[in-house]
Amino acid sequence: MKLKIEKSGKKQAGTMSVADSVFAAEFNEPLVHQVLVSYMAGSRSGTKAQKSRSEVRGGGRKPWRQKGTGRARVGTIRSPLWRGGGVTFATKPRDYSKKINKKMFRGAMRSIFSELVRQKRFICVDEFDVAESKTKLVKDKLDKLGLKEALIITEGLSENLYLGVRNIPKVDVMDTNEIDPYSLIGFEKVLITQTAVEKVEEWLS
């Protein structure tokens, strides 16, 4: 298939041939959902921790004798029923990640890229960079393309572009090595350079 290559000012700069298997694949919704769930689960820190009754400091001595006091029997002051005691079902650090095979991940990414092209949310440009790390320069380039919200993907992320994008709401930038499914579907438009398209095609073919 052919992809249009845009220049700033919405002028068509030409076309480039890309593989149908990558940018015109059938949308596999169950696979995309599975990969997204796996990605989001893997992003969870899982570091929450609480102390059980055996881990709370103190409570080694029985507070009073078993019988004859008229009070309920108690073996430790660190019981979950007591103030300052342990937690009944204490939360422990855990790994939330779900295994996804590389073949499944690449298949989901092909589905996402293809659906972005079909929905006209995928914009290819010949290049996208700025000479200085100024937000105004990046905004001007986006305005010429008619974009307010976009994920910018480049082959190599320059420091000027990274610094220029930081203060623009609903705009982010990443290189081809950082592409993830959550970011791709989370933006209204995906702006990608021609060299980045070639690298993505090589990766997913």
C-alpha cells in the first residue's frame, strides 16, 4: 500500500510504499485487548506492603493470664483486633505482569498501526525536528499540520525536540524503541517520520 508523506502546511510531499502486512492488517480486537491488559499490568509497581501480626513489633508477652480475670482471652497485644496490631490479610509486594509472546505483541502492534491508518489518525511526515529547544517552534510546526493533540514518533529522539514538547499539553514524543500500545491508542493522532515508518516496518514484518 501507499502512505502519504506530508510536509508542514498540509502539502503532500509524495508517497512511500509500505507492507500491507504491517499497515493494512485486519484488526484483531481480542489480541489488542490482551496485549493492552498485559502492558498495563506490567506497569503496576506492586510495592504496597503491610505488616501481619507476626511482623508488628512487640506483643511477645501475654497481656494477662488466660483465666480468672473476667476478660476475653488474649495471647498478644499485636492481634489484628487491637489498636496497633497487625493487618489480618496483610498486602505484600507482588508481580502483576502477564506473559505475552513476542509474536502476539507484534501482531497486536500491526493491528493497531493498521487501524490508525484506516481511521486517518496516522500522519507520516518527511522529518520533524526543531533547531532550538523552544516550545513555540514545536507548536508552530504542529499548527501547520493542523494538530492539537499528537504522539510524535521519530527514529532518533533529539534533545531539542524532547525539551520543546515537554510543556505542550496532550503532546508527547518518543523514538521507535519506546513505542507501546497504550500510547498509540491514547492520542488522537500519531505523527511519525518517514525513517521511523521504515524502522517500524522492518521491526514488524
